[in-house]
Amino acid sequence: MAPSTTPSAPFGRSEFQLVLLRRMADFQPGRVEAALRELGVGRAAMREANKRWQAMVRSPRATRGTLARYRSVLGPPESTEQRRIGDLTCQAHSWSLPLWADLLFEVLSAPDGGAAWNAWLVRAPGAAAPELRTVEDLTPWSCTVDEAARAFAPARAHEGSAPTRWQLAFTAPDREGRRHPVVAEFTWGLLQRLPEGPGTAGDGPPTAMSDSR
């Protein structure tokens, strides 16, 4: 059943999936169109869902970047665990999304469960991870940021051209064994594309992904 787009309609996981798709449509319009057909909705519903999400993010009553916003649309997390990242301790909260059965939507928050530091798609526990050995294996929607970073370490992560976008710079071989500098572009943590031809990202430090769009 297609999500309603009336102002009083509820905003839940179905609508949130459309928000993720709206940002991915900038890179993969064909895949997004196929996903919309699978969901039984059109581009107007996707645009409306994104509009409502932006209104929630920018509302004067909202606290930007809080876990509460995600809980309000996705419900209580299906799992929450403590995680250590370098010198920082955080909480990792995750939800399943029907459109991406092998992935989870994960939000990393402050230990008190308040500020959201990062939000993206990750591989679900027990789901088969892709085999990433060459540049040719890096096809759209095939892997997440952390999977590519592990497969082609060392890699440098940088915030991309807009919030919810990441760039990952690394060197990878092709099927002939030739090595190439690569910048892979991700949206909401899912691979979208490689640039036409080799390239490298800047040498600045990795930055945490913003969740404002």
C-alpha cells in the first residue's frame, strides 16, 4: 500500500525509506525508479516524504541531530549496544528497513542516547557480505562504507558534497592487477558510484556525517 502524503498522515519506516531514496536519486535515478516501483509509489510521494522530513529536521521545536527524531519515525531501536571507536564510547542503535533486507539503518549516538553522531546503512548481522577484491566489484548499491574501507585498507573517509554523503579514497586493483587511486561516493552509507576515471580525495581528516538531509 502506498504511503499517504497528506499533512496529517503518519511518518514511519515506509516514508523514511523514501527519504533515503530521494538522496540516492541524485546518483542512481534508475535504481531509485525500480525501488519506487517495488514499493508501489511514485516520485511525488518520494518528494513529499523528503519535504516532510526536512520540515522535521528544521522545525524550531526539534533538537537537531538527536536520536529522538529517528525514534519518532522508526520506533524503538531493534537493537542497542555500546561501542568503542578510538577513544570514544557511543551507543549504536539499529533498525531494519524492508527495502534493504540485508542492511540495517544504524545511528551512533552519545552515550546518554542524545546527540546523533552518525546515521547510515550497515550490513545486517548474518547477511552475506559482498566479495570486494577489485575495482569492478564496486558496483552501485553493492556495499557499505565500512565494507569498502575494510576491503581496500588503508582508506580515507571524508564528508561528501552534501550531508548524508561520504567519499572514501583508496587504491584498488582491477582484474588485470593494475592498481588505481579511487574515490567511491556513498549516500546514507551505501555505495552510489565511482567517478569517471581515477582520482583522489583531499588529505584532510575524516569527518562525521551530518544527518540534516
